[in-house]
Amino acid sequence: MTWPAREPADMIAQLGRHWGWVFAYGVLTLLAGLGVLVWPGETLLVLAVLFGVQLIVSGIFRLVAALASQDLTGGTRVLLALLGVLSVIIGLWAVRHVLLTLLALTVFLGIFWVVNGVIDVFAALAHAGMPARGWAVLTGILSALAGIVVLAYPGLSLLGLAVILGVWLVVFGILEMTAAFRLRAVSR
């Protein structure tokens, strides 16, 4: 069997011929970032609804898998069906109570960052031979502090996270569009 592109230069040239797709992805990412920056509150509501919808769809797939799969034992089917029902119920609740869903997600994120930071600090302090031990302690402290701030000010933290997401999407979109032009130049 013969491959159409064996050399790295051939593969890059082949990719470069399709630079328009990379550029379109960059433009869409940039527009999404601008949308988040213009409407951060609405973006958060949409994300909460999408989270609920994802849980509903996931629950339906689990229910179908519990009923349709022939490789599962009876106990596994029951557990999968229960998980599917629970996922659908939580998803419906999340879609119905969007603001509470956002608050719950923010609290869980804050708790995770605090616990993750404390574990990172203790792990770094406990292992004297750990590479970049000082950085691990620093990032652990920053993670714990960020978690405390999120727990203390969940509403402001959500808007702040939305703005950071918007800025990142704008930057990433610009980087993707730049990469598309570089791919086009390399293909010539």
C-alpha cells in the first residue's frame, strides 16, 4: 500500500491546502469569545442549560444501554438504569433551576480547587525529592486561594471566569487564524 504523503514536508503541504478549515475554526472561536465577552451572564445561563441537557442525554443513553445491551448481568443493568434515571432527573432539575445549577457548579469548583491545592502543597512538602517542589507548593497555594475566593464570592467568580473564558477564546481564535495563514504559506 502506498501512502499519499510520507515526508513531514508533504504532510504539512497537504494540511496547508486545507488552511481554510483552520481559518474558519479560528473565526468561529474568535466570534464565540466575543459573544462571551459581550454577554457573560447569558453565556453562563446557556452553559448551565447545556450542562442539564448533557445530563439528560447521557441518562437516556445509559437507560438504552441498560435495556439493549446483552453483555451485561442483571445487577449491572439495574445499576446502569438507576444511573440513567438519576442523570435524567438531575438534568431536568438543572435545566429547570439554572441559577441554582450555576451556584452548585461554582461551589463544587471552589471546593475542588481548595482540596486540590491543599493536596498539592502536602504532596510537595512530603516528598523532598520532588522535581520543581517550590512550584508545586506555589501552585497549590494559588489553587487553594482561588478556591477560597470562588467560595467567598461565587457570583463575581462566575462572571470573572466567563470573562477569562471569553478572553481566552478571542486569543485562541486569533492564534488559529494566524496558524491558518502560516499553513497556507507553507503549502506554497
